[in-house]
Amino acid sequence: MSTAAAADIWDRLKALPQPTLLELFSTARDGGEGADEPGAADRVAMLSGRIELGSEPELQGAGGILFDWSKTHLDRAVLDAFEDLAQAMEFPAMRDKLFAGEIVNATENRAADHATLRGVGDPAKVEEAAALIDRMEILVEAIHGGALGEIRHLIHIGIGGSALGPALGVDALARDLPLCDVHVVSNIDGLALEAAFARCDPATTLIAVASKTFTTIETMTNAESALRWLRESGVADPGGRVIALTAAPQKAVEWGVDETRILPFQESVGGRYSIWSSIGFPIAMAVGMAEFRAMLAGAAAVDAHFRETEGRANLVLRAAFADLYYARVRACQTRGVFAYDERLTLFPDYLQQLEMESNGKRVTADMQPIDGPTAPITWGGVGTDAQHAVFQLLHQGTHLVPVDFIASIAPGDDLDPAHHRILLMNCFAQGAALMAGKTGEDPARNYPGDRPSATILADDIDAATLGALIAFHEHRTFANAVLMGINPFDQFGVELGKQMANAIDKGDAAFDASTTALLEVAGLG
């Protein structure tokens, strides 16, 4: 890659004119002779596109997702510059390395093989991944068939990627008559585990312990407490109720899990990319393997688009262009994500880890100081709730916050259609209002406008769509990283605090006066 060429392109981007959104649409409407920008309808067409999910054999007849970036400040000159940046940073070659199963995580000398679980990538690794998914299916169907007795509840214990993905999948897909009642517990705070216990009958409860290394202190402590709860509740063989989901199967055996109840996944699959692996076991338990495989197929449809489409026509890469434009050219420090669908309540939480743990870095992949901002702070909520909580700042505050709206054309409820109609009207109106603004004689009621937003509009929220949405954002995160020259697959920033907590436990470390005082007040000194 050419860092000098990339620096020149960033200078070029910062020197470009910055027309307002209304000016971009106005220029489009005028469409005067020699105009650089397209007509209004053509602008929408230029910056919108669909990914069809029915292209996958398993999803024949499935719908798709529309990605509309026309209310952002992307224009032809900006897109031209970002396409040049992608070439300077060798984006096509890096994408090829990702899907070929080559080393893309240099600091840990690993590939990033999550796409192989969707059937995409190096054939040998795809075959290995398929065998692991088949193994999970055998166990899931056996449990559903009564091989472990009556199982009505599953307490899934994990943290980080071992919990956020399962929680999202279960919440999004298992709201109607789940095959198994699933509770995801991540917090070491005992209240979280007690709440799950209160909702479950120990006689019909299974415990899933999800940890890539099978050493994560929060997860293993919660797992020990769950076993104790089963034992004290009269369950004869608590260990026989444990399913281990891990990339370290021998550790699970040493902990006491029967080998037949260990579902491994590849070491080269990162935690925040592991929903496609056996970490997705609770999703399969809740909705069945057919739905889990539909989720994989939806993700594979996005893999195909991302892998086969070049330049600005690549909807994932285009989203990354906008992300970097706002972070580095417009100095936006945050990005809001608002799901106008109750089934995606946990999606902003999921994206927080995916994006900030991946790209919240301060050095490049070759260990040089980064030359600009990296990942913005990802935050968000659910519409219309968020409109009555944080949209005041979005419309009239002093921070420029790019916003993603996510919605579904089909409702998820069976109530009066007015519910969904009002929901969608609000979603679309917010994007229009952020762009247009409003002026008048009363300054307190003025809206500056020119606030960018993108809209992701699915035909429906089902397993395939959820898989596609997650894969889209995985690749969006990767594309951002490549264009910045950083490694999105390590996460050393999470280690220091854990090391200090261990030092407190051992009593062999000295701390600053403030921390020492807090430890003494809490009885930990």
C-alpha cells in the first residue's frame, strides 16, 4: 500500500467543496448544462441499491434489503477520491486475502475465517466449518428430540461476542413460540444470573457455557454458580446438563464437560464474529437449525456482493466511504444507529462491540501511529422511543452526528396496520427533517438541517435478513479498517483493565491514591 498516496488523497478530500444536502439535491433538480451531479431521482439511484437474498439457493423467494445513502454528503468527487483511496490502500487485495483464509490479523498471526461458516472462502476451511455446523445440528436436533430428557429452558453464559450475538439472534427471531426458552447471561453481577434462575425450572434447564478460551473469568464464575444452582435444586447430574461452546475443547474437557457435549469452533474465528459458529447454539435451540441456516445463507448473500462488486457499486464499501468521510473530513466523533423495529432492539449494542472493538485503534497494521481519527463512537436506540429521548440533540444540538435508520417494510406484529404505518412514517420523516431543517423568527424553534442520514430498509426481519444485516456491518467494519490501514481483528485494549483486576485479586499491585481509597472503602484493600 502507498501511505504517501493515501495522505495526498485525504488532503484532496479535505479540500473538496462541501455543499449542503439541500444544495446537492437542488443541483440535482436543476440538472443544468454541464452539472457535475445527477438529477434528483438519479442521485437517489446513484446512492441507493439492493442486495437480493433470494440469490442464495437456500433462500429462493426471499426478499432483500435496500441501502439508501442519498441523504449523505457523498457526491461524485468524494466517491472518486475514495475509490482512489481504496486502490492506494490495496483494498481489493486485502479483501481477497480475507476470503482466501490468509493472515489478515498480523499481531496474532491469524486468518479471520468467520465467512467460512457461511460457506464462503477457502474450500478446505469451508469443509471444516460445515462439519462443525453439522455437528451442532446433530446435537440440537437430539436435544429437541428429547435425548437429554425434557428441556424447556436454556441459560446461555458468555460475555462479549459470546453473548451479544446470541442475545441479538434470540431476541430478533424467537419472539413467537420459541422451541426453547433462552436466557443469555453475560454480567458477572450475580443479579443477572439470579434473574435467569428465577425464570427457569432447574429440572428442565440446560446450561450453555460459551468461551473461546474456556478461561474467561466472568463466564467461568457464572458457570460454576449455575452448576451449583442445579445441584442445590436436586438435579442428579448437573455436569450432564452443560454444553460447551469453545475453540479450546480440551479446556472444556478438563473443566468437566463430556466430549459429546462440546461444540468446537475454529481458533481463527474471532469472538465478535462468532455468531455463525457454535456460539449461535442458543439461536438454533430457540428457533431451530433451519432458521439458523437461513441466517447463514442471508450472510452469504452479502458475502457474495461484497466479494464480487467493485468500487462505489459495492454497497458495503460505499457505507465505509461515508463513515470515513464523516469521521475524518467532517470530524464527527459519533455515529447513531436507530432501529425502527422492536426485533432489532439489541442491534445497536451488537454494533458497538463489532465496530469499536475492531476499529478503536491508535496504530496502523504496521505499528505506526495512526494519522487521523479511527472508529467513531457507535451508539443508538429504538425508534420511536429514541425520538423522545435523544433526537433533540440530533436536530438542534451542536454535534454533527451521522445517523443510520434501519426499518422493515413488513410488520412484525398482527395488530392494526396503523401501528406499523406510524412507525415507518416517523422513520422516514426523521431522515427528511434532519436533512431539510426549518428556519423561522423564533431561534428556539429553528432547525439547522444538513444533518446526514442513511436508511437501511428490509423487506422483512427474518433469519436471512438478520444474517445479511450482521454480515453487511462485519464487512463495513473490515472495509473501514483497510482504508485506514489498521487491523480490525485484535483487541488488546480490553486486556489492561482485566490485568489490573487480577492484580487486585492477588493483592500484589500498588495503585494511585484514588483507586487505593476506593478499594479500601469497598473492603477490597
